[in-house]
Amino acid sequence: MFKRNPVEFLIVFACLLALAGCATNMTHEKTKKGAGIGALVGALSGAIIGYQNDHSGGALRGALIGGAAGGAIGAGAGVYMDKQQTEFEQELANERAQHQIEIERQQNEILKLTMNSEVSFDFNSANIKPTFRPPLDKIADILNRYPRTQIVVVGHTDTIGSEQYNQDLSNRRAIAVADYLVMRGVASSRLGTEGRGELEPRASNDTEDGRALNRRVEVFVVPNNDFS
């Protein structure tokens, strides 16, 4: 079980949004990194580390440390994340074909795995469905084989129910996924969680299909500052 602090994690998530605003359209595209981009990736990794290790301003401090070291991150991160993406795509091919999981490569070598909440959780529940544990086992195994990353788990809902209830539900679902990954051997020091509730829809909430798309858990996999 790992420590969680929503206030500090907002800082981490803000860094994540700044980094991952635009997805690449090319599979396994290797992004050319200058010192500035490397610093941004380092800032995010450092912020997550700070969030985990120090709850008295550690996220900001970690972001500054990570940003300073960011220039060294870019060199080997692209190839490392390419290999990890290939394993995700191969191991989760069936789940992707059934639209249970989406895998997306984003700028700055970030991987985003989007999990459909319809297949991962029962209605109004933060308990992971037994049928969704095998895909999570595969994800955990790959994360364990690629330890030079930090992981951010983010929950989302539709607009059915009160905003506060949805916020709480999305947070509990993110924590449930993170806790399961820890149970499968992923180091808790690599993980952070946040619930975003209904604040970030990716489709209209006016239709059932749109609401189904909005009910999701996202797993961001970010290269850390071990690269030289």
C-alpha cells in the first residue's frame, strides 16, 4: 500500500497534462529530445518521486530536481519505451481487439493505457472484476520487467450522479488499480493515483455511448531519470 496525497498529486497531474497534451500518430515514433523536452520529462518523474517520498512540499522540490536532471533522461528513453510498448501491444492484443484496453504513445515517450470501466468494474463499484484481473496481471508483469518508469493511475467517470460522488468513485477506482499492481509486485514507490471524476470527458455525456467512453481508468507510464 502506498501513500496518497490528493493536493500534492494535483501538482503531479498538472505536470502530466503539460507533458502529454498531444499524442503521436506514428507507432513507435522516436521523439527527438532537446534539453528542454528532457527537462520536462525529468520534472514529471521527479514530481512523482517527490510525491511519494516527501509530503511537505516534496512534489515541487522533486519537480525541480527532476527538471534539472532532465537533459540526461532523453538519450535511451525512446528505445526503452519502444520495447515496453511492443510488449504491451503483444500481450494485450486480445483486450485491444475487444476494445477493453487502448494503448497510445504520447509525446515525450509517455505511454497511456486506457481501460474501459465497463469491463473492469461493476456499476457503482471500485472492486475490480475477477475477469479483468488477467489483463492487469499482464500489465503488472510488463511494468516489473521495465522498472525504469513511474506510473500514474487516473480515474474518470461520466456525469451520472453527483459531482462529489463521481470524484470519490474515480479516486477509489484509481487506487484499486494501483493497489492491484502493487499486489502483483510493482513497487509502490513508482505509483501515484488521482481521481478526476467527471471533469475530463472525452466524449459527450448526452448519450450512453459517450458516457461509456468517459468511464475509464488511465495508466500513464513515464520514463524516469535513470537514463543517461
